[in-house]
Amino acid sequence: MKPGKVILITGATSGFGRTASGMLSAAGHTVYGTGRSVQDGTRDDGVRMLRLDVTVPSSIDEAVGKIIAAEGRIDVLVNNAGAGIGGSLELATEEERRWQMETNFMGMTRVCSAVLPHMRRQRGGRIINISSIAGVVAVPYQGFYSASKFAIEGYSEALAVEVRRFGIRVCLVEPGDFRTGFTSSRKMSQATLDDPDYSASFRRTMAGVEKDETRGCDPARVGKVLCRLVARRRPRFRTLTGSLLQTAFARVSRVLPGRLTQLLLTWFYSV
């Protein structure tokens, strides 16, 4: 794709979304970024901000409608909005389960369904879904976060085949640990923190996770990946990005015996 595309990127108020939206704008694209509580307007970097809550269908329809009214098309959709919760799978509440899947997975599917009719009419477009290395290898004490990312992987694989004949290409980006606001915004299960069987292991594991995240890669690396995926005529379907150790493990985990993978994860995360 050449510069000058109309791009919608969700979750553009911080982390990957803020960095990547600014980089895409600097590359000459018309970029619309969204957030749950932003005021409509244009940022200093040229990104046009709209209010969009991926858990509220009417909010999605309104934001997409504004872009279509202004531009007549959407060439690229980047589904980046997401959040996480740490805790034992056993002790997760119904509210926590629903919140995690609604935010990361169901919200993404809603935005796709709102944008796809316009891309089909155009007979072209690109959808880039931000997954995670945790959507390739499940992370202990972040099981529902991993489940939401595994769901994005499966959805994207099927969607890529369904819409290919319309000239629409689907891509997955799987980041590892990066220095973003994700660490500080992660919710923590109080039930797990208080449980005598899980608490010590949970605290130890999450301390290591947060340490790795705060020492992680620069979010601009993901921004560069997105810029390449937008620019290329035939983009890769799946892109792993992050530290060499994490990306290598994610690749080999697909062929390692399941028991060995579990032992390595138990050691790595100090479970």
C-alpha cells in the first residue's frame, strides 16, 4: 500500500497505539485514533482522535460513521485496544472473566464487523490485529489474558480466509514485553492475592513479569512493524516482535512436547 491511506487504530491514547498512530501519521497517512474517554479533536502529531469504547456497539458505529462521512473509506484497521488482569484461573470471578474477554476479544470482533462492510464495498483493505506472544504461549496467572489473545489468533486465521476474495488482507502482530502503560494499568485479582495456596506464587510470578515488562523493548519497534505492514503490498500474516529470547521460545514452542513447554514455563515464571 502507498502512503495516503485512511487508518483507524483503536486504543491510541497510550502504549503501542499512541506511538504507532503518531508514526503512521508522520508517514503521510490520515490516521484516526480512538480512546474510551477522549474528546474529538486533532493531536499535535496530526492524529485525529475519536471517542470509541470497544465494549459499546453504538460507540463503535458512531466513530466508524464519522470516519466514513469525512473520508468515504477506511483502508486500514488496527485493532490495538486491550487490557489485562492477573490472577489464578480458578479464582477468577464471573465479572473478571467477562471483562477480559469483552475488552480484548469481543470488542475487537465488533470493530471488525463495523468496518468490514466498507472494506468489502471498496473491494480492498487491511486489518491488523494486535495479539501477543501470550497468544502463542499461555502465561501463568494471566490465563484469561492469554485466552483472549489465543481467541484473536483463531479469529484472525479464519477471517483471513473468509475475506481474502474481497481484496482484504488480515495480519497478526504478536508483541512480547514492551515498555508501555500496560504494566501499571493491569488489574490484579484480590482473591488470588489473599489466597493462602496461590498468593506467594502469584506475587513472585507477577513481580518477575513486571520487571521484564519495565525492561522491555521500545514501543517504537511495534510502530515500525505496523508501518511496514501498512506499506507492503503483500504483508506477512503473522509477525512476532520482542526480545530474541521471547520470540525464539514462541517459535520453538510450536514443536516442543507439551510437557517440556510446561516445565520451561514453570521455571521461567517461578511458579
